[in-house]
Amino acid sequence: MSGTTTAAALRRRAAGAGANRWVVLVVLCASLLLVALDATVLHVAVPAVTEDLKPGAIELLWIVDIYPLVCASLLILFGTLGDRVGRRRILLLGYALFGVASAMAALADTAQVLIVARALLGVGGAMIMPATLSILRQVFPDRRERALAIGIWSAVAAVGAAVGPLLGGFLLEHFWWGSVFLVNIPLMLVSLPIGRLFLPESKGDGRGPWDVVGALTAAAGLFCLVLGVKRLGSGELGPFTVVPVVVGAALIVLFVRRQRRRAHPLVDLRMFARPAFSTSVGCIVLAMLALVGLELIAAQYLQLVLGLSPLETGLRLLPLTVAAMAAGLAGARLLRRFGPRRMVSCGFLLTAVAVVLLTAMGGEDNPPLMLFGFVLLGFGLETTLFGAYESMLSEAPPEQAGGAAAIGETSYQLGAGIGIALLGSVMNAAYAPGLSSVPGVPASAAASAGHSLGEAYEVSERLGGPAGVALRRTAQDCFVFGLHVTLLVSAGLLLLGAVMALRLPRVMQCGEVGAGAVEVPAPREVADSRVSA
């Protein structure tokens, strides 16, 4: 047996439980697929839910938003709790809750019941997501294998996000809207016994009491902050937007100060002193900030400017997902060859090139351009996120794996929310002014048309005649102009990310001391893995 093989075997033995790590990976990926599906599968069912349950405008908003709000706010709470009481235990409890909440959502007969069920799904998702990454960190102590596992894990996430709307559309054509939730139950019934049988239990070092007050402060702060950012992204600037943002920011500051004072903090903020960890978190935020809002705007462009159906829009965006899957599967090899610094920087640059290329989109359909641009976009984005996640997770101590995973997932959610708010504001600022002086259109109608392209179409239909035609054509031109401005702003953010990524390590540290050297496990790494087990 070679030295490298012996070292890898020692590290796997140190991970504990004697579990087949690849079977564990399959179970963890099934968990992630479930959570990713549930984040998007409801989108196509909203009209059917509205027709059946007759929710008010506020209730409908909560039906859609309560799941990501609750999930994002509880990631740190359950991630750190898993480090204390056992990551597998939290994951299995999340499975059970997810199954029960799915049945409750499927059978809901009022909007209020559906909101509560979606909130419980968010709690279950917050239990599952950080546990999958932290268990993966423990089961794959060898960084080469862990990089491959993270690549597969991230590819599954891309599949779930893309398949959700397609699966929801298929189910709605054959069954009632509750069927989009019932698909979760068979997966949970299989995952619970298999997870109990194959997943190894692991904990942190368990020093000191779990900081309940700190965990609740972080949860409340993140809930308020994400809520405020989402409302800001919807164009709401009143007190119900400003107050949650201010309160959330204040609570997060209090949480940070509390953790710094404690001898045994809930989250070891010293991790942020490590350039690789803090830079990775920043790259995750910036990548999502630059692109999530852009994806929503692109969907509007495809449907409202080009006139494509929802199914055609999904198919046009499918190459982005396929490219992201390919990048996830190739990520481990790319990381070994190029190292974190070059991989993440090049991922940002490739994505920026794709975004600039897409500025050639106009009022006419151009499928080859969009195909090429979306493929570059998906590959570049996934390359960036893969390299950042892998570096962040590898930099975190094994005993802090749950907290580190929760920080990564929270950064992802915050980046997405801020991106929708920021790029949505840029889009509105570029779109609205051009509609203020359309010949024959009253000022009140122009102001209404300036809210969105969809509203501009409604106003143009009410006006009719030459004024309505002129308003519709002007609104389309202004939307395309706003899209171009938004793309350029997004490209600037991506270039900033490429510069930020230069703080990452140049090479992937796997224990080699030179070309052709025999890999020897670091004693501390093996010891830490035994503690985790």
C-alpha cells in the first residue's frame, strides 16, 4: 500500500463510525435535493393556491416568503446546536419535521394553516442544511475527497433549484396544488431509516454551555434583517422596511459583541481572522449579490419582452443549470490544478465576461447568444461558489463545522436578498425615468407604468390607441436599457469579487511537501477528527 493510500485510510478511520462515506454522501445529497426543491417548487403553484385558498395580499406574501425567512434566520442556531448535541441527531429531527410539515402543507385548507406549515418547513430546512455540510466535513477528512464530495453536493443543489419549477408544473397538470408538498414525504420516509443506519454521529468539543441567549439573538437579528432586505427588494421604503433592517443590524451587533466576551462562544469569531475563511464568506455574499437579482430580471425579460411562456423561459434558463452541474462535478479537479485563488478569481472573471456578453440582448430574440451567455454564467458562478465553499469549510476547525456551515449558508441567503434589493433598485432607477415624457400619456399613467414593465403593459391596454402603443414600445425599450445598466453594475461587482479572491491561498493544501512527495497525515488533523467522532 502506498503512503498516500495509507494516509487517506488513517484519516477516514479517524472520521469514525465505520460508515461508507460515499453512501453517506448520497444520503446528504438527497437531503439537500429536498430542501432545494422546496425552495422553488411552490413558485408555479402560487396561482392555484390563490384560487383555492383565497389568501389576501399579505397572506400570499407570507406563504411565499416565510420559508426562506425562517430557514435563513435559524441556520446559525441549529448549526451550532448540532455541534453541541450531535449533527446527525439534528439532521434526523429535521427530516421528521420536514415530513410532518409537508403533509400539513399539502392538506392545508386555509391560508393561515399553509403559512404555519411553510414556517415549519423552514425550521426543518434550517436543521438539515448546515448539518449536511458539517457531516460531510467530518466524513471526508481528506481534502481531495472532500473537494469531490462538495462538488457533487453543489451539483445536486443546482439540480434541485432547476427541477423544482418543472416538477411543480408537471404535478399541477395532473394533481392538485398540495401534491407539490407530498413529494417530500416518500423521500423523508426513506431518508430517516437510511440516515439513522449509515450517518455517523459527530459533535464539537462540547466545552462550556450552549449560549441560548446568543442563539436566539442571532435568529431574531437575521429574521429582521432578511425581512427588511426582502421588502427593500420589493420597492418598499416605509417604516415596515427600515425598522426591521435597523433592529436586525442592532441585534447582529449585540450578538457579535456577546460572542467576543464569552469564554466559550457560540460561534468562534476568530475564524474570521483567517484570510481564507473571511474571504470565502465575502466571495459567497458578493457572488449571490451580483447574480440572484439578475436572474429574476432575466426571467422578466424572457417573458415580458420576448413573450416566452413560463415553460419556454425555464427551458432557456436550463443551460445555466446544466453548466453549473458540470462545474460542480469538475470542481475538485480544477481546485487541485489551479488552487483556490486562481479558481475563484477566474470564476468571477468568467461570470463577468458572461454578464457583459449578455448586454447584447435587445428587443429581439437571440437564442445562440443567450445559450452561450447562460452556459458561461452557470459555469463561472458555480466555479466561484464551489471554490469559496470548499475553502471556507476546509479552513474551519472540525469542532466548529456546524457553525461554519451555518455561516456559509447564511451568507448565501443574505447575499441573495441584498442582491435582489440592490439590483432591483438599479433596474428601477434606470427604467422609470424614460417613461415620464411619452407623447399622449398622462403623468399619472406614466407614473404607474414606471413601477414595472408588467404594470406598464396594463396601463397601455387601458389607454389604447397610439398612446397605448407608444407607451408599450417605450416601456420595452426602457426595460432593455435598465437590463443593460443592471448587467454592467453586476459585472462591476463580479470584478470586485475577483480582486477580493486574491486573498485566498494560492495552492490547495493537501499535505504535500513537494512534487512526488508521500502524503503524511498531520497529527493534529487526525486528533481533531477523533475528537469530532
